[in-house]
Amino acid sequence: MLQAQIVTPHSPQNFRETQIAALINNAENGQWRIEDGIDWSIHPSPPNFLTQRFIGRALGALMAGEEATAAACTMLLAGIPDADLRICLEFQAMDEDRHAEVYRSYLERVGMPPLIPDGFREATKQLVNWKGPPAGLVFAVHVVLESEALTLQHELSDDIRCPLFQAINRRVTQDEARHVAFGQLVSASANAQLTAQERQETVAAIKDIWDACIKALVNDNAVLWRAVKGFSERRWALQAKSLEKLGLINSVAA
Ligand SMILES: [Fe+2]
Ligand SMILES: [Fe+2]
């Protein structure tokens, strides 16, 4: 459970509360609707067949990730008494549902059904069926997966040279940046609630989900897995560095 801490005028806790209040303000003002939050009059660039399959898979994976993140936020809400943190998570769950829907609308617009990679939904279900302490789930969702999704969204926007997708991506990434900022703000308190063993188990659980997602993305194809394994390990090394900075990974043990 994420708990409130004692506040003094210039304490880090006071700073955190100010920042959380700013995030709530940003979330309130930053809400948008699929119908009019995107300029749907922008014509999508017609993707060729191969690009269509790539887009279908990439966005299918993002959609499944968005849905799992929304479910994880709802789970976290069950154990959080702090009113401000609850508001952030409620906004986030709405944001993630909207993101899944806007990607679905985009795929409809380009005439491509979402192709959710085999096993990907199962892999992300590990978040929803999280067995560890809720504070560990914050690291899985708000630190690792949110920042990875943000990177993926930026890369996709470069790869899918479509003005409509780029317009969607601009809106979605504004919301995601807020979710990443939330993770950074609550990570110290979440980390303080974990024992050394729980920290190790949390890192191992996040790495399991990470590997399961990557394997599902390459459809459990051994050749493809070998091809992307190096890339995946390099990305994981960056994530491990941020987990170390936030105290989840002990720098001596890392
Ligand atoms: Fe999202
Ligand atoms: Fe998010």
C-alpha cells in the first residue's frame, strides 16, 4: 500500500505533494475525447501491405499494453487510501482506456484489424495477476512499462510516416509523460515499503514480464528471438539503470 508520510515545509515530501497537485491539474486540463481531441480530417497516408501488417501488430501490442495498464491502475486503487494518488490513478485508467480506443479507431481508419501478437495478452496479464506487493507493481507499470511504451510510441511515430498517426501520438504521449512523471514521484515512497527480498523479487518479476512480452512480440520464433535478444537486453540495461537510480536495484548487486 502506498502511504502518506510526515510533511515539513521544505521536505521532499512537501515537494512531492506540490508536484502531485500539479499532475492532477495537468490531468484535469489535459483530458480529451476521441471524437474531437484528434483532427480526424487529417488523411492517413495509405500504408502498403507490409506496413499494414507491421502497424496492425505494433498497435495491437500497444492496445493490449494499454488495457493491461488500465487494469493494473484499478488494482492499485484498491490498496491506496491517499486521495491525491487515487485521483492520479483514476485519471490514468481513463487515459489508458482512451489510448486503446484511439489506436483501435486509427486501425479502423486505415482498414487494418489489430493483430495482437500470440501470447502478448497472456504476457501482460502477469501485471493484472501481480502476486507481489502493490509497491512493486508501481515499478513494473509506472517506471518500466510506461517509459518503454513512451519510447515505442516515439519510434513508431517516426517509422509510420502518417500525419494522422503522428497527430494521435502527440496527444497520447502527452498523457504518457504524465504517467511516467507520476512513477518518478511515487517511486521513493514505494521503494521504502519494500524489503530487500521484495525488491529482488520485484526486479525478477518485471524481467519475466519483459521477456514474455518480447517473446510474444516475435511470436515465440527462436530465430527472431535471437535476432532481437541483443536489442532487448540493451533496452533492459537502460531500464535496470533507472531502477538502480530509484533504489529498487542495489548498485553493488546490479
Ligand atoms: Fe497509455
Ligand atoms: Fe500510460
